[in-house]
Amino acid sequence: MTLQVKDVMGRVAIAVTPDAGFADIVAAMKRYAVGAVTVIDAGRRPIGVVSADDLLLKETDTARHSTSMYEDDRAREEHRKAAAMTAAELMTTPALTVTPDTPVREAARLMHRHRVKQLPVVDPGSGRIAGTLHQVDALRVFTRPAAELEAEIRAVIADIGLDPASFSIGLDGGVAAIAGRVARSSQAIQLVRAVQAVEGVIDVVAGLTPDRDDIVTAPGRRP
């Protein structure tokens, strides 16, 4: 079972228009208790995101009215945002988005990679915002019941042509420990990759013993 964004997303689209003022953005964040809002155009399509960090620059930027030729691009951008007053001036573009059919695991990785805590969900046909995926929603994939996870892992083992009953499976906080014998080393690799792909598995600890090593190692180049 692949958990998708539509299974866990919030149906409320937390968004503002480009002309929304600083105070309006703060009010929207407080009302919905979020750390960012999506900026949408007249067609309700996301064009950027304003985060709490963007707003805090107004308080933390001590040199907003002066610039230096030695500043890097990031510093200059922070000064610009510190002086900004509307969503259009404050937002970071482009907006990172997902669709309702995006796997939750993929969305969670996107959040982690870009260090964001929420993503606008857009309709794939119109591009319009359809909801919001929060970090807490994405983390649900890692809180599946152990019995449910074990059943799916055993189903995956059967799908790749191995006997699930010949393997012991232990689960602790999303980490799957699998032990048993396989015919070939390549089967052990295939099994680990298949279990890693199961929704809710964070990591795999493999105690697999192959009867035959069929992994060919390319000879090293001579210096």
C-alpha cells in the first residue's frame, strides 16, 4: 500500500494574495497556527511562499537600510525582505508543490530536503491550490501499527518469490530487522530494497545469509 498525499492532507488551503500586507500575513499564520502561507495568483495557483522566517527578518535584520559591496546574494536578499511589506515582496519563489497523488514518502523527503514544514497541494489539471500538507501529516506514514507493517513486509517478501515464513522480522520504531537465509547475495540486496520501499519503514537492519555469492566485483584499475 502506497500512502498518498490525498490520504493525509488538510483540505484547507492556507493562502494569501500577492498584495496581502505584512499584518495580514501574520494574522493568517496566527489564525491557522502555521509557519508559512502560500501566495496565490488570481487563478488560485501557487506562485510563492512566505514563511515565518521571512517575517522575522524585519526584526532581526540590523542592517536593512544599508548594504555593502562585500555582501553575498543571500545577505542582500535578506535585507530586501526585511524592508518588504507585501506578500509579493516577501515570498520565496517558485512555490514547492505536490499533488494529491504524490506518495507521502516523496513529499516527506521534499520537505526534509528543502527544510520546509508544509507544502501546498495543487490540482494536477488546473494547477489550483487544493489543500495543504503539513509536516505532521507526512509523519503519519512512519507511525503505522507494527502488525500492519509486518504483514506488508511479508507480502513484499512473497512478491519477490521468497517464502515469508522462512524469515524472522522484528520492528522497533519503524526500523525493520530481517534475518534468514537466501539462495544468492543478489536476492539479499533485492529483499532489503523491497522492504525499504514499504511505507512506514525508516531503515532496514539485515541479518541475511546467502548460500552463494553471485555479486561480480569489477577489478580495480592499475595505478
